Amino acid sequence: MSQDIFVPSAGTAAEHEMIAAAAACIERFAGCFNARDARGMDGCLHFPHIILSGETMITWKKPGALPPQFFDELTRQTGWHHSTYQQAQVVLVSPRKVHFLVDYTRDRQDGTSISAHRNLWIVTYEQERWGIKQRSY
């Protein structure tokens, strides 16, 4: 097996286009999350969708896996009103895949922060579209 499969490709115009399209997918997801639009969020994901929460791997095999009460419970338990995405920093680009370090806060209605998060998200190009394939929290 050649070790060069582990080396990101050199920057090209096509690479910049991939990054822009993958970043736009994250922005759409963030907008749907803040709108409490689970169906819209699913449209930004690829399935099976993997979530690594701590050491626990969760696999959503198909759309509709987010519990219907998720947003109501998040608000009730924490006071969450919206999330503010500060940045999605590219850490690795390879053909049809972009890894991002995503920084965001969960905020109350008055804009004060409840918590800050830094996660690794992997966005892939499959079935003629960009979608989030994996998130690690």
C-alpha cells in the first residue's frame, strides 16, 4: 500500500471550489439547526451518518434519526435559543472530502453563551452533492 494516500493533494482551483462547496453545506446545516428544521438538516447530511460523541459512535442509517423532541429538550434543559458558528477551519482536503474544525457556541436568546464547542466535521461529495458524513464531538 502506498503511503501517499495519506498526503493531502496540493492546492488547486478545483480544491478551492471543493472547500467552498463543502463550507456552504456546513452553513446550510447551521441555518437549518437554528431554524429547528430537522428535515432540512437531514438534507445536509449523507447517510449512514456517523457521530462520534465522546467515545461512543452513533450511526444514523437514514434521515429522521434526530428525536422529534430534540430542540424542545435542548431549550428546556439549557436555555438554548440558537447556535453561533464562528468558523469552519479546513484541516485536510482530499478528493471528494474536506475535514473541518468547526467552532460554535450555543447561545441564549439574549446572545449570552451557554457553551463553546470545537468539533471535527467531515464533508463528502457523494451522489452528486456535498453532505456532512461524520461529526466528532
